[in-house]
Amino acid sequence: MEYTLVLVWLVVFAALAAAATPFATLLLSPLPDRGSGLGLPVAIAVLGVASYWVGQVAFGWPGIVLALVVVLAGSVYALSRGHAPDRGPAVEAFVVFVVGFALVVAIRAADAAADPYAGEKMLDLGLLATLYRAPALPPEDMWFAGDRLQYYYGGHMIAAQLGRLTGTAPAYAYNLALAAYYGLTVAAAYGLARSMAMARGISPRRAGALGAFLVGVASNLSTPARGLILLVQHLQQPITFDGPIDVLLAPLRVLFLVVPNDTVQVVAAEGGDRFVEVLGYQFSGLAVSADAFGYWAASRVIPWTINEFPLFAYLNGDLHAHMMSPPLLLVAAAFAFAYWQAPAEAVWRKRAYLFAAAPVLGGLLAVVNTWSFPSVAGIVALTTAFAAVHPASVLPAPVSERVRAVADASRVHEEVSRVVVAAVLAGVVGALSVAFALPFFSGATSGQYPALLPDRSSLVGLVLVHGAFLLVTVAYFLDRSRIDRDALETGLLVAVLAVLAVANLVVGWVGANLVVVATAGVLGAFALETSLRDRAFVALGVLALVAFAAYHGSTVAFVAAGGAALFALAAAVLDDDRPERRAAVGLAVALATLGGVAWVLEATVLVAVVPVLLAGMVLLRLRRDVGFEVVLVLGATGLVTLVEFVYVAERAGPGRLNTVFKLYWQVWVMWGVAGGVMLADVASRAWPRWLVRPTLARARTASARSASADGGTPDADPSTDGGRAGAGVDWGRVLRVGSTVGAVFLLVSLSLYGGFALVGHFEANPSQHWVCSRSGETGAGEWTLDAKDWSEECYPDQAAAIEWLNGRDGRPVVVEAPTTGKYLYGWNDPASGLVSGVSSHTGLPTIAGWAHAANYHTQAEWDARLAAVETLYETDDASERAAVLREYDVAYVYVGPNERSRYDVAALAADPGIERVQRWGEVLVYVVDQDALADDETTSETAAGANASVAVVRPAVA
């Protein structure tokens, strides 16, 4: 185990945090803690920006030096202006970073391999290694020699810079950078959630800790659901007292005596797989047996999509772009929060946030993870649209005044103008972000295009993936909605009728529902504040339509009856002067309408997520004691809704697989940070006020009357610990305890995956790589952070040859067998697990590497390169082989197990200009002398002579 390297990285990060925190307080001064907990993520953002732009000329140390100068100069200036950071948030955030860093270091030290199995680690190691070799940006594509890298590489760029700064080789920097990005993500989540909680008057530490937990530790509800299904199976067993577990379960098994034994059954599918089907969804693994838990299943919940969450991803161990962008996305969110907090008169500061900070971070994110940079514009749109001050305030004064004049005309003008101006501002930010990243976008080749109406998610799938966040959000919104009991009852009544009316329209009614319709319609009619004659007329009209529907049975008749009853009831409620009742009715009708549309479009997101999205918008505009946490909720729920209707069609995966994969990560991060703030409040002493307010009001009134009659003072407020609401029952305390217990239960449930997965990981590792074991060798492994250690164990000859090539200076082109779709991810047992091993382990370019390279170039180019490699290895024509070697400026040819299994390798050394330079067992490396290669006039005799002259094998090079 390389403890010294771990310590060096921690020292460097501590120095970066200390150096950058004052600068962060200057940039984020409107925040309650002035951004003191975000110093380290800000430093990484500065490092990325400086390295990217300086790297266009010279990549490496010049960018690092510039970043350090900017950070130090900014901090010195900040301190000179009195922007000293708050020590508490800064220390706490760094402690969170260290804990996260140490966790992933331990995970990776137990299984450090960057192999092609269960992920794309070899892609990530290759990108990191090629950036170590790059003299300038963009780097050459190691899997498409001679062409620029088309893939987003910014996260690997920052990782390479951190490796240079710490003097770490790529094989070790891979795993240490993985740990660093996880630490940065949870630290940024902690710092932002903590600051947001301070602005809301919520416990900062509690909110920060919960935000970090929900982002970095929690899982989706897939594992708790599987565990619950397994528990139900145990509860269906006969009551026994054979052991302590049976004794504990006996009372619960009594309850299941009335439940049929076949409620939950294990089904054996073809191929021997076993699962339990519940609500049309198949649960396997833990749902079948505690011993059958697998860490992979929780990431594949919604069919034909990928639903990863951070703990799964870092446990799996890819160093992918979507795993490196969250810290930067949270920094962008922090700048949006600073805009939100800035006073109205700080116009120039707000302009700086919108037109400088946001585009710079958006442009950097485009290079790090292109899927994330539109989210910056989205956050800007939501922040400016829902901030207290009209977004036109940042426009030039003449334009701002004209917009404000229009907005002041009416409430509708106000809302529409906010949306329009916010959209324009977001468009400007997006355009400036593209301009910042123009060197990246200018050479990109993409076969991607937007597509509509993909296969949509089931209700069960959406709840399993987002259910925990939805639960916390709904509880928080109910607390903030201030709906009294009358309005709640009215809304529920209208909702029932509205749902029935919509059901009438989309699926038809059953006869019994006409009784409900008639009753509701009559009640609504007589509740109207009008004359008895008019009320009776409306009631008779409803009854007549209901009777006609019962007689005629047509869809039109049913629609008319339901619509009339709904009209009568809604009119009665809307006739009330209380806005709460009108809002409740409007919301009920909107939800029912969404339900009908969801049924027609088979889009369950409209009933599972969109209501939360709409409720958040309403709460923000009504100023219902909510803040920036709801802006993040809107961003998350908006993305969840978007991918149900729009996706990016591409060759990287079928349908919307990759779109959901990349956007759900951003959903998780934004919703997790907001969830930390909301959960900290939900579990606080005052929740849920909406439910106890009527009881407490009545208790206070009765107490005041009693005290007045006795000549004494009123009793204590029953909402406090000393008061009692009702007949001796302290409902406030009951609900406080209940909310806290519920929060604890939720956190424990979301921790189940981590417990099972981490225990299983450390029980199985460190061990010798399974590829070695498959070949007959077994043994215990060592704790290490060397991502290439597995190849040295399993393929010592190939690893030695690759390491020899790794020692070559510059970026010489090496030819090896491409990894076509047949062998991606180690499928179909390639001759060696080191598929595209030379390019991936060294960063040296090859003519054609992994088949995924075709996704970022053109298929025609990829096919031509496959043919060229085949010609190079198999042709007997020296001049034909020489043409390929010249075209791609090849310096070395590698021949190993994969090359021999795929090609009938010719006698390469028989050609002029090709010399066998080294041999390791059955692995050969040939060096190419471009000046001596054959041409069309070269004769076979010349080739034979050349072959005889290079028969001596050179000694190994250290």
C-alpha cells in the first residue's frame, strides 16, 4: 500500500484548501458563511480553467503555476479587503473531504485494477496517460492516431495536473484522482448544503451532513425494496420459536396469518435466475436471498437505462466524466446561490455572477462532461426567474425600466416577463459557455441528435430511483404550503371528483361511480352562495345528466355528467373568498388532469414528479418560506421530466440509455444537496405545522378563554414543549418524535446498499484478479493503488512489453489489435484481458483502439482503420504494409495473444524497415524505420536480405 502517496495528496489538498478559501470568501461573499466551506472545490475549478486555456499553447506546469498565482493573489487581495474565512465551515468541509477521500482510497486499494470488465476503466486510464504525454491541448486520440481527441477530457486533464503536482505516475494517479473527486463531491455537497441551511435558519451542520450523506452514501430505494420483499417472505413462514430471530418475528408473523401464502413468491426463470414479481416489476438478488445480494442491480432499475448513484459508481471504479463534474456543478450552483442572496443594489456583482462566473464554469464543464454544461444555463434560468428581484434588474437601465413597466401592468405580465427574461439570460450564459470552450467544440465530430418520445419509465421504476427524494420533498412542501384543514378537505374532495371525471374521459366509468358523481354534484350545487332556486336548478341539472349517462351509457354522456358535477363543486369552492381553498381546488384539478394525460401518454412522470415540480414553482412565487433549495429541486425534477420525452440519440447506447445515465447523475447531486437541507428541516422540532395548526389554534383559543374566565394568564403555547394540544396529548411532541423516527428510518434504509456492498467488497478483496484465477492460478492479493498491478500478475509478459513501450519518449504510434464490439468489456473471452492494452496503459496512440472510438468519429473512418490494421498484420506485400505504416506514422508494432488470435500475422521482420527489437515470451515488439520502408519497387530479394540482417534480438531495455 502506497501510504506515502496518499499522504502527499492529502497535504497538497490541504494546502490548496488553505490557499483558496479566502479567495472563495471574496467570490461568494453574499453567502451566509461567505463560501468558507467551498474553498477546495473553487481551487480545483481555477486549476481546470487555467490548465485548459494555457494548455492550448503548453499543457502541464504552466497551467498549474498560473492557477496557483491566481488563487494566491486572489486570497491576498481578499484578506486585504477583510474577507477572512470562517474557520468552522472550512475545517468541517475539509474533514468531510478527508473522510470521503479515505473511503475511496480503501475501496480502490482493495481492488485497484483498471481492467475492461464491468466498466470502462481502460478508457479512463488511457485518457489520463495520454494527457500526461500531451504537449498541448487538445491531446491526440490514443485510439485514433493522428486525430485530436473528440471525447470530453477536462476531468482527466485536472487529474493529470494533480498527478504532476504530486509527482504521481498515471497508474497511481488514476485511483487517487478517483478518491479525490469523491471527496470533492461530498465536501462541496456539505459546504453548499450547510450554507443554504444557514440562510434558512436550519441547523447548518445537520443539513451539511445530510447533504453529503444523500449525495455520497445513500442509495436509491431498490435495495430497501428488495430487503422488504425478503422480510415479507420470512413473515409468511409458520410461527416457530427455534431461534432468536424466529422469536422476534413471531408477533409480525401473527399479522400475516390472514395474508395468503402466495402473496410474494420466488419465481425461477429460464436459465436458473430467480426473482420475485411485485406490481409487474421483477426483483432479484436480495429479494430472493440475503446471500444473493449483488452491488450491480441497484444501478439498473429502469429497464434500458442506467441509474447509477455516486456510491455505486465509485465502488465500481471507473474514472468517468460524469463522476468528475459534480464538484464543478456544485460550485456553479454556489455562484447561483450567491446571486440569489445578493442584495438588490448589488447589480454589478450579480452581472459578474451571470456573465463571468457562470459562463466560465459552464465552459469548463463542457470540457469535463458535456452533458453537464447545459445544466449551468438551466440553474441560471431558475435562479433568475424565481429570485426576489426581477431578472430584468441586471439588464442595462433603459431596457430594465421598459421591462419593469410591462411587468407592473398585472400579475400575469409579471410572471411572463420573469420567464422570458430568465430564458434570455440563460441563453446568453449558454452562448458564452460555448465561446469559452470553443477550442473544444470547434473540432468535435458528433453523430448525436435530439429525438422525441422514448420508452418511458414505469411508476415503480421512478419511485425506486427517486422515491426517497420525493418523500423528503413532499414532506417539506406540505410543511411550507400553509394549507389549513378546511382547504385540505376541500382539495381532497375535489381531487376525488376530478380524478373520476378524468377517468371517465380516458378509461371509462363503472356504474357505482355515478352515485359518487351525483352525490358530489348535489353537494356542490347546494354549497353555492346563491338563491335556493338556482342551487336547486344546478342540482337537478347534474342529476339529469347522471341519469342520462346511466341510461345511455355513451362516453359523451359520462363526460357530461362528470364535468357538470365537477363544475358545480369547483364553482362552490371558487366562490369562496379564501385563496387557500381556491388554490387547493386548482391544484386538485391540475393533478387530476395530469393523471389523465399521464394515462394517455403512458408517462407516469406526470403524476410522480411533475406535481412536485409545479408545487415548487408555486411555493417559490408565493414566497412560502422556501429558498434556494427549491431551485435545485426544480432543476432535478425538470431533468427527470425532460428525459421522459426528449433524449439524445447516439451510437453510445440504445435509445435514451446514455441520456438517462448522464442526466440522472446531475439529478442525484442537485436533489441530494437540496434534500439535505429539507430533511434537516423536516426532522426539526416544528414539523409538520400544517397538520397540527388547526388543533393548536383550537387549543390556544380554549386556553385563552379559560384563563380569561379565571382571571389568570393563558396557558403555554401548545406548540412548545411545555404545552399540551388536546385532551392531555402533546401532539407537537408526538409529531416531532414521529418525524425524527421517520427520518432515521429513511437514512437507515438508504444505507443498506452501502452496508451490503462495502462488506461484500472488503470480504472479497484484496485478492488475485479473477482473470488470473481463471487461468488456474489462485492467491491472495495485496493492498495497492497501482491500477496496472492486475496486468502484471495475470499477463507478466504482456505487461513487461507494455511497460517497455511506456518508457518511450513522446507519442510514438504503436499498432495493436483493435477491440471491436465482440470483445468490449472483455466479452466472449478474448485471448488476453489486455484488450487495447498498449494504448490504454501507456497513452500512446494506436491506429484503432476500442470500438467506442467510432462513436466520436465517423463509422467510415473507423472501418477504414480496421481494414488498415488487418492489412498491416496479414499482408504478404511489403509495399502494401509500408503504405499503412507511412500513412499513420507508425513507430512500433506490437504482437501479443490478441493479435495472434485475430490475425494470421505475417513475417513482419522480413520487410525492410521493420526490425524485431524485443521479445518477452510470446510477445514481440517491432520497431519501424520510416526511412527504410519498402516502396513499390522493392523486390522480394531485398526484403529477404533485410530480414537476414536483423536476425539478432536486442537485449531488454530497462
